[in-house]
Amino acid sequence: MISIIVTIVIYILIAISAISLVGWHDLYLSEAPLAKAAEKASGIVGTFILSVIALFATSNTVLMILVSGSRLIYGISNDRRSALPSLLSKIHSKRKTPWLSILVVMLIAIMIVILFNGTLSVIAGVTVFCVLVLYTIINIALIRLRYKKTDSIDNSHLH
């Protein structure tokens, strides 16, 4: 909860700063409002710094999706009732990583890049959609586990 509150405060402060620098109407008309505010504050250097930060943030997001996606496939395929083949839960002997799951996620990522011709805006949209689907699956699984655990606890008191 603290991290969410801190993030909200930072977003609000950035919004207030951007509106103070450029004005709400110019931000509304801009295709890249934050870049416009950075340019107004620091010129071309501000735009460059913002671009570098955006590049690292995007790379971090893609890495997070690749790692969590492979671990999600590993976890699902590790369950014997899963629809995914158990072969995907195979662990590398030296690195102790789910190498087949990582390979599957890598191949899916390559197919997405090839399918959309490397168009950054489309790939970013697909990335955001994948994150949404991933978090939805995880939250549904947690809700199911919560009620499954409650049912087993309630039934254990009957014996």
C-alpha cells in the first residue's frame, strides 16, 4: 500500500509540474506531453534524458514480462492437472531455470516482433495487454486458492 501511495503522489507531482511548465491546453494537444514538458524545462537535453529514461523503463518492462511469463508457464505446467505439457516444467541441470518455458516465451516474443514488423507502438500495446492478462490470471488463481484453502480448512474441522 505504501508503494502505491508513493507512486500516486509522484504521478500527481509530475502532472502538476507538467501543467505548470506548459499549460493544460498545450499538453492536451501534444502527442508526447511529458516530452513537451521536459523540452520546455531543459530544452533538447531534457528530451534526450527523458528518452533514455523511457528506453530503460521499457526494457525493464519487457524483461519483467519475459521472466514472469516463463515462470508462469513453468508453474502452470508443473501442476499435473494442467492443460500445458509437463515438459515445460523441465529445469536446466546447471542453471536451475525452466529453460523450455523460457524458450517458449522467447519464441512468442520473436513472433510478435516479426508479426508486427517491429512497430514500437503496436508492440507496446501488445506488451501492456500481456501484462494485463498476466496479472488477471495471477489474481484469479489467487482468489481460487484463497477459497480452496478456506474450504479445506472448514472441512478439516468436521473430522
